[in-house]
Amino acid sequence: MRLHSFLLAVGLAAPGAALATPNFPAATVRDLQLGSPPACTVCHATNEGGSGTVVKPFGKYLVSRGLAPFDESSLAGALAAAAGERHDSDGDGITDIDALKQGLDPNGSSSTDATLEDPSFGCSATGSTGGTSTLLVALAFILRLLAVAQRRRRAGVPEGQQPGVGGQR
């Protein structure tokens, strides 16, 4: 039982999928039929992502339209809203979706680095620690699902009884 409590604590205290959702760049390519995935920095402060790092106007807009971590359908809906509303995060006259399709940063930039690079990694990974970061996010997500399932299972058991043993100890 102590191991279960430890795993539950790790799942709940893990950085809340603190890293960006690794499947979103590929899903964005698919949904918008892009030639290459956008950089994580179109939404996040850095390519590492992390809890509280969706600070760019385009990212905040997507969140305001229902974007949720690990939920590709919420991403599709938020991108559809951006297209339908012809949203323009930087006010340059190019909609966010058109900017992405042109390989531009929808947040705009005064530097020559405004075009998006084709990253060779997901938002949750950079450098040599990328695989570990993705693994940790997946582990945290699975542990949270297990914790929710455990909580639901226990909700149906009268207090003082152990599940599966009929209350006998």
C-alpha cells in the first residue's frame, strides 16, 4: 500500500505535464497541412515548454479557444477557431493560420529569425535529455490516470471496507 501511495503522490506532484505537449507540432502539421512543424516557441517562451510558459499571444489565444494539454481534438478546435475568426496575433494583416502556412511566426518578430525552423524534436524535448523528458511526461500522465481510476473505484466502496475482500481483513 505504501508503494501505491508513493506512486499516487508522484503522479499528482509531477510537474503537471509541466512540459509542452509533444504531439502538438505533428498534429498542427496534419491539421493545417503544413510542410514542417512550427517551433514550440510560437506558443511557449522556450522550446523546453513547461508549466506556465504559454506566454506568446498566439499560444494564449489558442488556450482561450479551449486548447488543453495532450488533447489533439482541442488543438484542432482552437486552430479552426483561429482560421474562422481570422485571428491575427501580431496585427500585421496576416492571419495566424496564414502565417503558419507561410512558415512565419504568427506572433511577429522584428528580427530576421521570424521564419519557423523545422525542429527535429517535440516541444517536450531538447538536446540530449529529450527522450527522458518525453518519458517523464508520459509517466506523469499515466500515473494521473491511475490515480483518477483508483479514486473512482474507491468511491463505490463503503468506508472501512477494502475493495474485493468484502470488508474482511
